[in-house]
Amino acid sequence: MAPSSLLSLPPELCSTLIRFFDSDDRPSLLLETGLENDPPTYETTKRWYGNHAFKSSEKGQPFDLKAILKALEQNLTQSGTFPVNGRNWKLRPLGQPWWALVDIGERMGQDKGEHHTPNGANGSVTSDGDLKSSEAGLEKFGAPAQLDWTRHPLPNPSPWIDLLRNHDWASTAIGAMDQWSESLRQHVVSITVNPMPRLLVWGDDMTFLYNEACVPLFGDKHPRALGEHVTKTWQEIWDTIGPIVRNAYQGKVTSLQRMQLPIIRHGFLEETFWDFNMLPIVEKNGQTIGITNEIFESSVQVRSERRRASTLTMSNHISSASTIEQLWSTYLEGMKHAVDDVAFSYLYAVQNDIFGSRSDNSGLSPHISKKCILHGTVGTPEDHPSLVQSFQLLESLEGKPGIVKACVEAWKTGEVVALSCDDGSLPAELTIPIPGRGSEDPIRNAIVAPITSYLGHEILGIVVIGLNPRSPYDDDYRLWVDLVFDLLGKAASLVTLPEEQRRAQKIADDINSSLAQQLRMTTLQAEKSEEKFSRMAAAAPLGMFVFDAEGMPLHLNDTYIEMLGDTREEHFARYGSSVSPWETYVHPDDLPKFEDAWKSILEKKLPVTIEYRLKKPWKSIDRNTGNQLSGESWLLANAFPEVDADGKVSTIQGWLTDISYSKFSEKLLGQRLADALENKVKTENFIDMTSHEMRNPLSAILQSADSIISFLNTPSLLKPRGSLDGVPDENVVHEILDAADTIILCAQHQKRIVDDILTLSKLDASLLVISPDTVQPPTLVMKALKMYEAEVTRANIQTRVIIEPSYAELGVDWVILDSSRLLQVIINLLTNSIKFTYESEKREITIYIGASYDKPTGKHHGVDFIPTRQPRKELEAQPQWGDGEDLYLQIAVTDTGRGLSEDEIKLLFQRFSQASPKTYKQYGGSGLGLFISRELCELQGGQIGVSSAKGKTTFTFFVRTKKFIEQSLPAESTRPPLHRYTSAAANPIAFYRRGSEVMKPSTLVKREMQVMTGTISEVEGHPKADMISAETQTSPYTIEVDIQSGNDIIHVLIVEDNQINSRVMSQQLTRAGCKVHIANHGLECLKFLETTTFCTSKTPLSVILLDLEMPTMDGMTCIRHIREQQKNGKIISHVPVIAVTANARAEQIKSAIDAGMDRVVTKPFRIPELIPQMQELIKEIEQKGEFSRSG
């Protein structure tokens, strides 16, 4: 065969091939073969063309074409690649009969120092030479090794190859070996040379083949499994792996990690764990002809992790025991968690039974009889018939159960006794399967071990453990069992030592346990390959390290490097620098402690445990909330020295544990504890201050009441009955009414303190509702001043209310807002000003009222508003807000008090906080008002702020409101009536089964109040401003009640244990036209009901006002009796009952409604507001046809 020139190729390929081949820097070939479908061979290649890179190799000589084609013929893989002297070539079809060969580079693992170009030795093959001219070069390098034992026998075959060649393949579905397809030969040869376990399932008949590494996997099934159908070989697990095999036949690659497969090997059904990669084998026609399975057994890793977790759990349990009885119980509790490795466990406690007497002539020790008593079991009920509850240790063993004989042998020898079915030593009563533990198979092995005291002279107990029948009792299993007994024995020694030795012994045991465990692990790993040790160290969750005495690392696992936040290359590079690596990682504050610990190991040759921080920050994700956590990185290092025969430290070994999360939790817990203690102190101070503020108004109430009594007892006011000469002095009447108003205002003040607390609770629970009302802001301000008129007068404080020009310019008169919440803010600021101005030389308080369409900035009064605490929702558009213009109402309270410092200002507007610790002692207050004021302003779309200097403090706030449209007023009035309660929130609440509403005054109640007015004057800086005098008095109001007589008279039963309350309520209801009856408690109420029309008697009754807290029988019990009597027919119709109570919490209200109350009215309340509730309830029940009364 001669090389081809470009001119001899078809014309349409010339230009393309020239550009492709000659521009590619990889050696490439174009081949023409004589066959249509098969790849090119040495014999079938007719013509060829090599590009420039092929003609001039790395040494300037062309490649050996013959060697390349021979390698292609022998080693071509399914992916189209094949190796030639250390380099990989790629075969690509270009359309018959043309093929392309491309050098794709060096093979992995090849020594880069070698040169792998397959050049000939005797001349070269050029584009004008002959293919056979390179035969001398092929002979020089030698022919490739022959690996295909399926075609020809090998010179020195292994026993496995002999087994496969001599196997009766003709009786299998794939037929005799000489009939195998090329593809089957390639895959069979491929898996046999692979040192890892590999399986091959071939053809539609799913014939099973595998390599020598799989023999342990099949156990007794080998060699029968060779050539079998896969369903027959894996019959016991086909339900599990069948779908996986079918998916692979459908072209789906499947990977499974740690799949549990019970396999019969080593003579029993063994639990095994495997990692599988099932890959489909695709033929040239694109169809799947079989699958190849890459297998890695992970049984050892799974069992080790499982047993390590069980050991840790048991260690945690037994560490809490302080007596031997507690130790036995905690051991059994810990063993409950070792479900997979311990099928059952019995614990016998060894106790003294009988004390014999010693003969006077005998030198023998006193005879002590020992017996074993069953302390507890795991996996088997303690009353199981096969269990022996107790037995003597010194009695004859003849006829005794096998378990007793094994325990006695362990007690006598002090050694562990192994019992097995294989040698017949396992008693039959111990072979029973245990439900839910140990695979639920019959037990094959059990261990009996004595637990000795510290000195080893006394056996304290005997433990029996039944092992998992599906786990081989190998070195790993034996090591774990020994470790369990060792932990239990050391714990038993510890709790039996005298108290003065216990602490020292615990330290020694910790050290010895650590060293002993490390020694066992080292011994075990030394018996295994280095590869397994490295894999275990790499997978360990702890950082493991070994250093020499100079501090140079001998071994560091990956976890250790990761904990330091470095890469392995960067970490080892730091040991060559002049700066110590520890200075790079360890926190500067902990570096001296770290260096002292290292020095202590070298000098004292004792283990150390140290906690230290790293420079790198710690970050994590909260598993519960998903939030990012951050803090300091903390490590716990346990290190111990290895001392050589000369007494010098040769190595320092140990491990690192990341305790950053624990330290973060400790810090967070400490911070929360400190916050809780601080909040507790603040709460106690708040309660003290609230108590003080609640008592203050009582003085004014008592004094005003005394004043009224004094006026009425004045002889000049007492007129003989029937006397018509003269009327009382108008001034005296005004004084009495003023005193009554003061009582009401003080009571409202007390109520506001309670409301402050309730408001705070509602704010915290986001339950506070804004209730719009129509109000004149100046009137509201004057009302606040009136409430504190006595204090202002007593302190000789001059007060002014200034209407700013902006208010008049916008034509503001009546507005819609929550007047109660606005009044609450004004009162809080006003009381603060009174307190701080009380002892000033200049005593003035000025309240400014302004308005604007734009949101205020505070610059008008030199105030910076406090930023809002959290985003607030816009006030929803409701009908009660009206259709007026939006505007902002701004109010500023200025006083001439001492002023506030910057530090004091920072503490304002916070919960339970005052300007300074001396504030309360000097001025009083709860420390809650400004915080609530801030919240109430923000709830109404506003903000609050403060500015202060010596002798002047200004608090300014604004709220969002709307103008009131006067066209919506009633025809007989140009302005809405002014009620004493200007807000729904200031009224008591009536609760229904269907919800709750604010109680409004009765429509039958008519009130009149003179609107407060004043004079207009010019104020400096505010020309034509309105100034209203604080001394302006309100006119008295009258209540007119008109309840018709006859059947419309309301017959009321008041059930109240407080005689004062019942008397006052009775008088007011009587004046309102009601017929009133009184009962002192629930039992009297039930007796009175029997005399009413509700029980077919004659006494009329309309409604019951029932208190809840009463002696003899409370209101809740009473209402339950009433509703029960309604059900059984003793009461013939529904009795309207309204609960009247001071219990205002939501759950208390709900309990009353659930008990049977129709409505609940909270104290305090007014009769004009209660009467509509009674009328509405009676009407509602009448409409339902449930009410029957006469009278």
C-alpha cells in the first residue's frame, strides 16, 4: 500500500482536508479502507495521508504508521480510543470508506519525563514511502502484550483465567467461548484485568459474569453464578435490584450509595452495604446489549459509623451514674439504642447472699456466698420464660441452664466467654429471634463478660450480649464489644471508689481511656492496608494530627486543614517561612495559652486539653430558621505525647473538634440571661412606679369627696322640708360640680394608667386598633389641661395654648382622628412637662397646635423626629374616616424645665426607660409614657421627636388626619355634639357571642356641654395666633332619662357581692326608670329565678347583671346552672344574662361567653352606656322567640 497524495483524493475533499489536517497541530491521518463497516487494519488500508504534524514528530521524525494500526486493531475501545506507546489516539469515521486518526495526547499516569512518540528506528515513513518500511521500528519496540485470553491461551495464565477458560459456557445462554462476539470478548477481558469488583450482565437472557474481585461478594454462590441468569443468582434481593437492572438496560445510568443487600456468604445470611454504578453497554446499532456494574463494598464503613454512634450514646448515658445501681440502669438504657448491633442484653448484679461464721481454730476467711440477680434486660421482656431471674454462683451446675453455666464460668475465670452456634456452645434459649432488633433472625453468637471492681478483686456484675446474627463477628465487631465492656468496667470502678479517690481516678481513667482507645485503633489500623487507614482518616469528622517534637507535621487529615480554613499546599508552605504557622491561624489573645499548652506537653509529657480561637470568623446556617449565624471560630484540641524509650517526646498526636456552635450558643444564652435579668429589674421598677402613680389620684378623689360632703353639710345649705325661701348659692353648686368633675377626671387618670399597661400589651401583640372620631384639637388640648389644673395651679405654672397661623390658614376646625390616642400622647407629654418644670425658677408650659398638608420635618420647632421602629401599614380607607382632605396635625409641648443632656435624650422613647436613674425619684412616672406615645404616633401615621437645651425642652409630634365635612352634620346643628368620651377606645367594651363593640351612650341620654372658648391675642413670633386660657371652665351637663312605664319597664336583677357597687348601680338604674332586685351571690340568684316568670311564677324579670367573682357561688358556676336548667325545662325560656366584670383579658372574656353569658361588659362603665346593651339584648331575644316576661 502506497501513501496517497492530495491530488489522488476526490476533488470535493481536497480543499477541506488540506485546511483541516495541515492547520491542526495534532498528528492526524486520513485512511481509505477496502471494507465498508469495519475499522481500518494493517491489511485493509489502501491509501493514507498524514498532515504536517504527523510527518514531523517531536524529534523531527514521522510516526510509525504500522505500529499505530496494529495497536488500533488490538486495543480499540468502545469509545473509539486506543493507546500507542503511552499516547492515546482517537478513531473517527468520516463516511465510508474514509477514516480519520488523531493523536489526542499522553495517557493518564504516564511519566512525563519519558518520550512516547512511536518512532521507528530504521528510517521513517513519509507521505511518499511504503507502509512496510516501518516494520523494523515495530520489531525494535516489541509487539504489544496479548491480553485476549478468550481467543488464545496465555503463556502463564492465573488460576482465575484457567477457571474461566475451562468453564462450561456452552451450557449457558451466551454459548461457547469461540462463538462470543467481539464486543463480549472486549468487556469480559476488561473486567478480568480490573482489580476492583466488576459485574457483567449480557444479552437479553441476562447472563451473569464477574471478575475475581467479586468472589467474596458471592460467597457460596461461586462458581455456580458464572453464566447463570441474574434473577437466579440474585433471587433473594431481586425485588430490590430488579428495577435498577431494568433501568440500566433502558440506557439509564444508576448510582446507589450504601445500599443494604443481605447476601448468603461465609455460611450465613450477612448484612452488607454496597455502592453501585450500573452503566449500559451500547452496541453499534445503538441498542443496549448488556450492563456493566462497578461495585464498591462499604459494609465496614457503615458498621463502624453505626457502632461509633452507639458507643457515644452509651457513654453519655453511663457518665451520669453516681451509684452502681444507676450505672446498671443507664447501661441498659444506652443499649436500647444499639438496635442493629445488640439483639439482646441481660445484666446480672452480683450480690452477697449468706455470711458464714469462721471457726475459732480455722485460719480461713469467712465464707461468703454470692448470687446473681437479674437487674434488667434489653430486647427481651424480664418475665420471659427463658430468663433466669437469679442463681447461686457457688452451687453445683448440674442441670442448670446454659446461660447460668456461662455466667459462672465468666465469674470464676474473670474472662470474657464467647458462645456460638458454630461450636454448639450457645444455649438454645439464647438463639431465639428478637423482634425489632438484630435483623430479627435467630441469634448465632453471644458474649458473656464479667464487670470487675477497680482493684479487680471483686466481680460486680455479669453482662450477656446477643450479637447481630447478620454481622460477622470479626476484628471490628470484637473491638467494639471490648470497648463497650471496657467503658462499663471503668464506670463501675469509678462509682465504687471512695469519694476522695474518685476525682483523681476519673482524670486518670480519662487519660488512660484516651490512650487505650488510641492504642487499639492504631493496632487495628496497623493490621490493615495504608489505603484503608487514609480513607478512614479522610472521612473522620474530627481533625486528626501528628507532629514531631519540633512542631513539624507528620500527618494531617483533610478535616484538620478545613478547620484552619486553608488548603493543604498553602498550609505546608507556611512551615518554611520565618513566621510560626500558629501565629497565622491562632487568635492573638489565645496564642500565649496555645504556646504554653505545647510547652507543657513537651516538658511534663502529659496530655492536655485546650480551647482556643482562630483568627478566621465562624459562619453557619441556623437549621431551624435558615438565618446566617456568625461569630468566633473555636477549636477544642486534645493532644497527648508519644514518649520513646529514652524518655523523650517523639511525636505529639491528637484531634481537633470544632466547638464554634457550642461557644456561640453559650454566648447567646449568656446574653439572653443578662437581658432577662435586666428586663426583670426594669419590670420590678416599672411595677413600683405604676403603683405610685395609681395611688396619686386617690388623694384628689378623697379630697374632692370630702369637699362635696362638707358643702352639703353646711348649715346654710340645709333648708327645712317644704321651705321655699331661697335657692342654694350658685358658686356652691359650681364648687360641688367641679369637685365631682375632679373625681371623674382622677378616676379617668387611674384608668389611663391601666390603659397604658393594656396598650403596651396590645402593642406587643399587634392588637391595637385605631378608632376614628370627630373632634376639635384645641378642645382636646384644653381637656388635658383641665385634668391637671390642680397640679398646674399648685405648682404656679403658667400654661398657654397657641394656635399657629398654619392651623387657621388651612381652615381647620373639626377633624377625624382617634381622639383618645391623641389625648393619651398629649397627657403623657403634658405630665412630663409639669414634672420637670415644677422646681424651675421660670415655670411656663406652652402647647402649640399647627397643621399642614405636607409631612412635617420638625425644623419649625428645631426637632429631629425619631425614626419609626418598624414599617407601618397605611390607615385603611373606612367610611368613618369621611371624605375630607388629608392633612397632618402637629402639636408641640414646650416647657422651661431644666432640660435634657444628649445621653438622656438617647434613653427616651424606650420601654421602661427614663432620662436617668434619678428621674423617677425626683419626678415620678412609669418610664412607659414616651414609649407608648411613640408607638401611638407611628400607628396614626406620624412621628415624635425632642429638642432640648438648658431651660427649654420641646416635644413635638404629628399625626395624619382628615378634615371633617360639615355638610354631613345633622340639620339642627352646625357642629357635632361634644361628648365627655370622645373616643371609642375610652369607653368600656361590650363582648358578644358574635364579637365585640365599644359601648356608646344611650340614644335616650342627652348631654350638653359648653364649648370652651377664649380670647385672641398676638403672641411673639406668631401674629394673629389664637391663645386660649387654661383657666376657662366648662359648664355643667345634665342627663335626661326617659324610659316609658308599663311593659317596657326593664326589670333588672343585680348579682353583686360588693354592697357599695350594688347600691350605687341600683340607685342609678332606679333613677333611669328600671325596677331593680339585688342578690349577693349566685345561689341567691338561682333562688330568686325560681320566683320569676322564667319559672312559671309571677315576679317579672327582664335581664340579669351577673358579677363573676363572688363568694358562696361565683358567676361562672351560676350561669352554668341557669343554662342547665333551661335544657332540662326547669326554666321555660332563655334568661338574658350580661356579665359585669373587671376581668378584661381576652381569655377571661372567652371563658365567660363559653360558659353561657349572652354578653360581657367590662368595668368601669356608665349606666347611660349599659342601658342600650340591656335593651338591645332583650329585643334580640324577643325577636328569636326565646324570651317570655310579664310585668
